[in-house]
Amino acid sequence: RVSFFFLLAFGFMHVAASFLVAQNLINDWDKLIFNVFDLPFLLSALIFASSRLSIRMGNIFGIEKAAFIVLSILSIILFLFALYLNFLIPDAKLG
């Protein structure tokens, strides 16, 4: 339940910052906030999705711990890939 509230909070902030960037209503410091909120939003989404899915799989198949371990490993791999894309690949210069 807590991960759902983090998902909503980070998602709302990221979407709101996206709208402000699209309308050119924010300055450079606020663009930093826009660029920073993508990883916490992804992390909260992965935690929420993997926990909910492992609980559902545990109810269906009776193997909640194994499903949680597999989904956690996949979530960690996906988050590390997002970190790689975010920090090690330079941003494109537009205009």
C-alpha cells in the first residue's frame, strides 16, 4: 500500500513537470527536477508492480517467495538498465 502512494506522488510530480516543460513554463532549475523525478518514479513503479504481482502469483500458484525473488531480480535488472541509460549515455543536444 505504501508503494502505491509513492507511485502516485512521483507519478503526479513527473507528469506535472512534463506538462510544464512542454509549455516552456519552467526555468533551468525546474528542468533539473524534471530530469531527477524519472528514476524515483520508475523505482516506485517497479516496487509496486513486483510486490503486487508476486502476491497475486502467490495466491494463484502458492509460491509467493519464489515469485517475489524472480520479480525482484528482474526489477533490479530493469532499474540498473535505466540508470545506465540515464547517466552513461549523454543527452542529445536539441536545437
